[in-house]
Amino acid sequence: MRRSRGVGQHTLVGAYVMDAVPGSDRAGFERHMLSCEQCREDVGGLREAAARLALAAAEAPPGAAPDPPDAHAVRSRPAIAQVAAIAIRRC
């Protein structure tokens, strides 16, 4: 089975949003996005979702005791990783 050009690039969306794509792969993905509207939309959507998750994690529910600083960091990382995993499955 022959893979169409750029299919491998689509799998980098979540990692790209999380700033986890190294140098040359990052440059290649950014070139790919110039001609791939779907990847541009996915990156924009994931960035928005990550920002919303960060804001939601930063706000304590009404009446909740404040978390120690380290608890906040631990709680927010898995949520962002889940968003990235969903994006990768979508491509």
C-alpha cells in the first residue's frame, strides 16, 4: 500500500502543539502546514483547547481549599496530554 505524501506529518499535530517535535521534523511539519488546511485547523483547535484546559486547571472550584503549587502542575499535565492523544488519533 502506498502512503500519500504528508501522511506522516499529520501524526505530528499533537506533539507540535506540545512543543515536542525536534528541529528538522518541526521545520518539515511547519512547511507541511503551509499547504495543509486540516493540520492548521487542528493545531489551532488544540492550542485553544490547551489554553482553556490551563485556565480551567488554574481556577479552583467554589469552596475548594487551595492546592499546593505542585499539585496544580501534576493535575494539569495529564489533561493536556489527553488532548494531544486525541488529536493524534484524529489524523
